[in-house]
Amino acid sequence: MKKAEIRKVYLEKKESLTETEVHSLSEKIFENFITEFDLKETQKVHCFLSIPEKGEVDTSLFLNFFFKNKIKVFVPKIVKGRLIALEITEETPLIENSWGIKEPAGTEDCGVKDFDFVVVPLLYADEMGNRVGYGKGFYDRFLSGISDKTLKVGVSFFPPETKVDDVSEFDVPLDYLVTPTNVLSFGGFTSKSTK
């Protein structure tokens, strides 16, 4: 299937989830994430801030864990048409922008390129780690500019079911996909089922 078709299908699937389902599935994804990855103090994690009204995976669970365990947290912000990274702490005030996304006030990129993990938002990812996002390309440009050693981890309510047919040379694939039942690896490692 082409990205536009996949986007339509998975937007509808996501919108059909209840608030309770989103919370419950997000908890399972979070548990699978912290079980799979060796998270340590002072590591650097770039993590998107979810929009609960859009039925996204609830990343507040991740952020609270990172803060509690002294892991450095960076979040995305779109400034002048590009995605930058800003470091935040538990005390950083977040302001809602015109799209209803909460974000920190700054506009200066932190300059960090060697994140340990980037938790990537998506609508869908296939069995090769090809991601279908919201179609703006912000994350592909951002991911292509960071360290090759950074693990790119997608989080999704849905398992891979169909191949993305129109992958372009600018698309940056994921290293891992975390779903409520599995952690899939696209780097030659074995996937772990948590069923």
C-alpha cells in the first residue's frame, strides 16, 4: 500500500480507540520499552510530546520515568519549518501552540546529535521499519542529521500488517518498533514477543 492510503486507514483506526484503550495500550507499550532497553542515568532521550486528543501513544509515562531516573530529556519543536530539539526538565513550563501541541518556550536548538534514543511518533510502521508519519517529513530530516549510533524507536498501537510500497530515498527507517505485544528489531536482532 502507498503511504497516503496507509495514513488514511491508520488515522481512522487510531481515532476509533477510546480514551481507556489509548491509556491501557500506552501502558503496555511503555512497559515493553523499559523492559527491552537498558536505560541509565545521564543517557539522552529525544521524545515527542503526545497530543491526548489525537489518540497518540501517551508519552507522559516515558517522560515521568526519564525524569525520575535522571535521564536527560529532549523534545521536538518546529521552528521556521524545521524540527529542533530542546532540553527540558520536570519543571520546564510547556505552552500550547496553535496546533494544540504542548512545547517549551525556547527556539534555540540544543545542538545535541548523539542521543541514545529517539522515541518517534508515527501512524504506522511496516516489517522493514519503514515509518508512515503525518506526511510533513520533519522527522526524516531530523533523523538524517543525528548520530548513526542513536536508536530510532517507533511506538505504535498497531503491529506491521502491510508493506509500505512508496518508500523514498529520504525516508529514515526505524531501528525498533514497540507495540503493546512486541518489540520488533530491524537491525538484525531478534524480536521479543510479550504476549
